[in-house]
Amino acid sequence: MQTRGLWGRVVEMAERQHGVVARWQLIEVGMGSNAIDNGLRVGRLHRLHPGVYAVGRRVVSREGRWMAAVLACGDGAVLSHRSAAALWGIAAFSGATEVTSPRKTRSLAAIHRHRALLPSDEVTVCDGIPVTSVHRTLFDYAGTAPVDRLEAAMREAEFRRLWDRLSLPVLLTRYPGHRGNANLRLCLDRLSRTAGFTRSDLEELLLPLLDRFGLPRPHLNARIRIGGEWIEVDCLWRKQRLAVELDSRSAHETRSAFEADRDRDRRLQVEGWRVVRVTWRQLHDEPQRIARDLAKLMKYKRT
């Protein structure tokens, strides 16, 4: 009876931790070494890392793998870098779990370990997993990600309203020699020049294209008041009275969407806005042509 009650507490703990527990946690709830070894023998526990086990089943979720990696790295360890960006939902990543720990430990095949003693304002908990704060995550991500992916992650964090009390400029001041600071400053400058947020792969293709050809950035997801009603436009250059809609099949393939798009275009043109539609294929396959056409529409000369 006592054993069943003990395993019940273990299962409850595992449910809070995405199906995984550490050996020291088992000992804390009163389980001895013999009971742990027996659990491994009969299949109640499954070893994931030294001293870290899945409870009840061998296969765990992505979050379970992240939690197991953090537990395996010991006290003060947190999910970090690209894995933290994936947990926060601001970037995709499927490689070895990245963890930052105050102790120097050897990386394993499934865990990429970083060593740092992080202040309390740079760490938090998300979905029950100890993790670097959003800003610290972006700060670390800047050291490995291409600048366009970094900018997309920053915009995604902005869209999700994930900002915390610690700002990126504070981190730049706190760690002046950190790898990736140049890319981070570049992205902060871009964001200060581009209002709004980006939500689609189409926008993520367009912005680097404009930068590459020396064209001014638009206001993204901008709102214009037409006839007493607000209309949202994907990309807007107010001075040039130019609106660009970025079309994907998934967003515009229904009959109702097709009709609504044409209605919006007509109303904008009546009010003196030039409306241009650009597809993903055109942006991807014909970037120079798109840039040249936009430059002519804006009558913008590269300096």
C-alpha cells in the first residue's frame, strides 16, 4: 500500500514535468536506490540521461526531452539558445537540446551545454520548464542565427507580447563583447525603422529583399481609414501612396476571400492608393524583378 502511494507521488511529479523525473527527486520523495533500480528493471522508469528517467513510458514529448536535459545538467540549469527560442514559439529548432548551466559539464549527443552563471532577471519558467527569459533567449539566439531569422524571431516575440522587464539594450550594455551583438544592434535598428510586426514567410522574404536593393521599408500590417472603416494592408508606403498585398494561396484561395480582396483593392484605389499584389513564388523566384518594379512605383533612386 505504501509502495503504491509512493509511486503515485512519483507519477504526479512526472505529470508536472512532462513525464520525466530526476534521481534526486525520487530520493527526496522517499524512494531508495533499490526501489529505483527495481523501477528500471520492471519498466516503470526508463533512463533518458544519467540520473534522469521517463516515468511509465520510454517515449516522451518534445517538452519532456527539454525538461529531461535541464534536469540532467543539475542545479541552476535552464533551457537556452535555440531550444529556448523554440519553447517560446519564436523560432523553429529540432537539434540537440541546448542548456545553460553554471557548472562546466561535458556535452552529450542529445544535449549541447553552455556554461554561464545567469542573473535572476535572465531566467524564468515557461510551461514548467526552467528557461532563459525572452530577451536573454533572443540575445543568445543572435550568436547563432542569421540576421534575417533573428529579426523574424524578434518580431514574433513582439507579436506574441512576450517582452519582459529585461530589455535587449540592457543586455548589450551588460555583455559588450558577446557574440552576435552586431546582428542584434542591426535588428534593433531595423525594427525602429519598421513599424508593425511580421507574421508570414512572405513578409520575411520581402524585408531582406528591400534591404538588399536599398529600398525603404514599409509600415507592416498598417491600417488605413477608408469611408469610415479601417482597412488593414500588408505593406504600406504612406509617402508614396503605395500598398503591397502579399498573397499566399492558403490565405486567399476561397471565393469569399477572393471577393473581399478585390473589394478592398477597389476602395483603396478610389481613395488614391496604388495597390500591387505579390505572390510567394514571385518573391522567391523573381526578387530582382520585384525590387525593380517596386523602385519604379516608388520612383526611388538608390544612393
